[in-house]
Amino acid sequence: MECPKCYGEMDTVLEGETLVDRCQNCHGLYFDQLTQELLQGLLASQSIDSGSDELGSSYDEMVYVECPKCDKIMDQRKIEEPVQIRFELCPSCNATFLDAGELRQYVSADYLEHFRALLPER
């Protein structure tokens, strides 16, 4: 699979209820489906987010990101207050892309409930 942000090669880093691929170049994480329900199972797997925050933030300005699963433009899910969260979610298949460092940040105590609220229920 090709990374939807930098077009680098992606490797599978986690299999289970949701498949997770990581880009070899930008270290972004692609989830074939990420919902509120599936998030709980990922809390212990945040070590898959191996990229630096600086590298991840260099891709923040990309607006038109194509879903590798269904080729539709992914929506930007975001909030600014009380914390800043921004990631891509496919409105068609619930595939999700997080830049390097975002999974570690968004599952921390300060962010988790806000992040969960931005994910689809099922």
C-alpha cells in the first residue's frame, strides 16, 4: 500500500480487529477502520507510533488526502479547544490516518475523550 500523505511504502505493524499500516518514510499510521469501540483495543499499542512529532507536524497542512482503501477524499476531523486535534477520516469506510506522533498524543489523558468523540461510533 502507498502512504496517502507522502506516497511512501507502508508496512503492516498491527493486525487484529483493525489493521494498522505504518509508512516507512513519514511514519504516519493508517487504520483500515477506527471507531470509538476499536480505540480501546489500541491503547496498549501506542508503541507502533514510532515517528517524531516534528516529522508528523510537517504534514499537517495537507488538506486533500485520498483514502488508500476506497480512493475518496478523507475528511479532516478537528477541534481547536480545549485541545488541538486534527486527523483524516474517510467518510465512506472509516479508514483513518494519523501523522507521526499523533496516536501517542491523542490517547494521552488530556486528549483521549476529545479524540474518541471525533471518531465514528461504528
